[in-house]
Amino acid sequence: MIKVLKDGYNGRMPETCCPSCFTILDAVTSLDGKNAPKTGDYTICIACANLMRFDENMQLVSASLMDIPVEHRLNFAQGVQAVKTMRGL
Ligand SMILES: [Zn+2]
């Protein structure tokens, strides 16, 4: 069952793939739990922990931690580590 959030966003996105591991991705979870991703947003691959950004076509491109605004870097670093731990990477 797909959870529908307050603004109607259900976490689904058009299929795209991780540029690192090529896993097909079709869903995303927002840190605030209510907003769909938009161009320039960052995310983490649930399969390989690759840090990525949505480009102008809402495709995923690899990103560096240094690309992320400083006030969010620690959250993303912790997110990458959490996925690596969960996946045994
Ligand atoms: Zn990946």
C-alpha cells in the first residue's frame, strides 16, 4: 500500500536509474514527509548509498557531499552511512 501524504504526494516518481549501480528507482521519501522532489533536490540511492541530485529533467545525477548546502551536509552524510549499514556495504 502506498502512503498518500497531506498534499496528495504518494512518494512515486517517474522511473529513473541510479547512475552508480543502475538500480531502477520509482519512489522517493522526503525528509519533511510531505513534498514531492523538484529540480536541484538531493537524494540517496537505497540500493548503493550513492548521493544524487535531480537534474532539470528530473533524472538523477551523482553528486558530492560538497555540493550540498552546508546546513544539510551532516544529515546527508548520516543518511549515506545509514543506507550503507542497512545494506551491509
Ligand atoms: Zn545506486
